[in-house]
Amino acid sequence: MRERLESLKQEALNELEQIESSGQVQELRVKYLGKKGLLTEILRGMGKLSAEERPIVGQVANEVREAIESKLEEKGQAAERAEVEAKLAKESIDVTLPGRTVHAGNRHPLNLVIEQIEDIFLGMGFNIAEGPEVETDYYNFETLNLPKDHPARDMQDSFYITEDILLRTHTSPMQVRTMEKMQGQVPVKIICPGRVYRRDDDDATHSHVFTQVEGLMVGENVRMSDLKGILLSFARQMFSEDAKIRLRPSFFPFTEPSAEVDVSCMFCGGNGCRICKHTGWIEILGSGMVHPRVLEMAGYDPQKHTGFAFGMGVERIAMLKYGVDDVRHFYTNDLRFLKQFNRV
Ligand code: PHE
């Protein structure tokens, strides 16, 4: 019996040595030590032993049980450890790997400036209108009091598509388009941002496509001082609290009187520098009182209603605001340029 016990121990330890999983540990525990296990089976024969033999065999049996148990324990722990490690290895995340960059776009500087202009005029009660870039000769010139032989209608200056259709050369056609829509009602208070086209040779300050914001206000007793006040408020909000404006006499066929508007130089505060060519002033827009003939053509009675209009160049304002020295930067889509406006 002692021999059977010894050989059982040997057999058990050999088999346990091969264990790899905690499932197997459980299996072998049952196989050797369970109620119907091999050890129990041998011990059942104890009753047949003599009184002297019994304690000796009992001791051997205990040793065998302990040996098997401690081996099971050891193997069980090892298997568990290995299983945890395998699980960790499988689920691990390498936090040192570089992340994938998300390339988010940002607003184009011209759109940034348009949005600022819109915000300022919305704050003064203006609405925003938009009109077609492909325009008729009628709205682009005729209703703006530009007679057929006016030099601005020259083929050199405009992109004609047919004899009567062209790419708009300014946003002013929106003046009459808006007034027609309003059907004689007042007040009319709109601004209209949009692209315009002229046959120019591109250089640092000229582009054949550029952006304007038109402004129009028509009502009873709308005066030149209203124009002046609105534009001063605009300049202060757009450039700086202490910005000044100055109106210089000018000529446009669709306004009378007409004025070019300068803003005090935001680089030198009006003292004179390279940017303002030592004048202290920078021109930002054309403006004037809507010509009576334009009001008439749009269905308004110039005896009852008056109005002012202005048109500003968005590129010019963006160049002044952000210190851009070449208008072509706005159109060549160089990311090194565009990305600089990420946080303004
Ligand atoms: N349309 C004119 C231009 O493009 C600007 C302007 C608009 C002038 C409105 C007066 C009134 O130069």
C-alpha cells in the first residue's frame, strides 16, 4: 500500500508538472484528491491494515496529500499569474505612441473680416442681403446712372459674358435690386458682402477678383451726417476706439454728392508712417448720397426719400487689420498663410 501511495505521488507530481491553466489545476485536484479521487480510493484500503501499520501508512498518505496539494497550489498560482499577464498584454494600450493629428480647417481671413463687418452693421440695425455675381448690364450700370459711353463700362474693365450679361464689377447693383424688392417702403437698411470682378492685371495691390461690402440706407430725412456717423461708428468698432474718419469730395455716377472716406492710420495713430505714406490717413471706401435718378429708377420718390450708400473693399481692410502686404495671398490658398488666422 505504501508503494501504491508512493507511485501515486510520483504519477501525480509528474502530471501536475505539465499544468498550464487554472482549469487543469481544478481538474487534477478532483482527479487525485476528490471524494472519488485516486488517493481516497487507496485510503479506502486502510481498514484492512494492522494496527501497527495504520499510523505509518497514514503518515505516508498525509505526506502524499500535502505534496500534491502544495504542487497544486504552486501550479495554480503560476497559471493564474500567466493568465493575468496574457490578458494585460492583449489589452494593453501604448500611451507613448504619437497621436493621429486631426487637420481641422479654419476660417479664411476674408470671411473673418466679412463676419466682423456684418456683426458691426447688424448691431446698427442693418440687414444682410446677397446678390448674383453674374449680373445684367442693367443693374450693374444702367440703373446706377452709368450712361452707355461711361468709361467704367469699357470692355477693358469688365468681364462680359454676353452683351447684356457680365461679372459684376461692384456690389452696387444690389442697391436697386434691394429697393425694387422693398417696393417703395422705408427704411431700407442693408449691407451686401460679395465677390466682384474687374479686368485688372494682378499685382500686390490689385486682383481681378476681390470682395466688397455695399451699404445702403434709404428713408425719410436720411442725411450725409447719418452716413458720417454710421461710418465713424464702424471705423471705431473695426479698427480702434479712437479711430477718426475724414470725407474727401469725390465722384461716382450713382451718388451725389460723393465722398471717399479715409480712416486715421491705425499703424501710426495719424502721425504719418510708411503705410499711410506719411499722410496719417488711409482710404477705405467710396460713398455718397444716393443719386435722385437711382432712387427714381428703383421706384422711390426722391422728393420724399433720400439715402446714402457706400462700398468698401474687404481685402484692403483685411490687409490693414492683419498687416498683409500682398492681396494675392488671399487667393493662392497657401496653408502657411491661411493657418495664421487660426486664432484671430
Ligand atoms: N461701387 C463703388 C466702387 O466700386 C463704391 C461705391 C459704392 C461708391 C456706393 C459710392 C456708393 O468703387
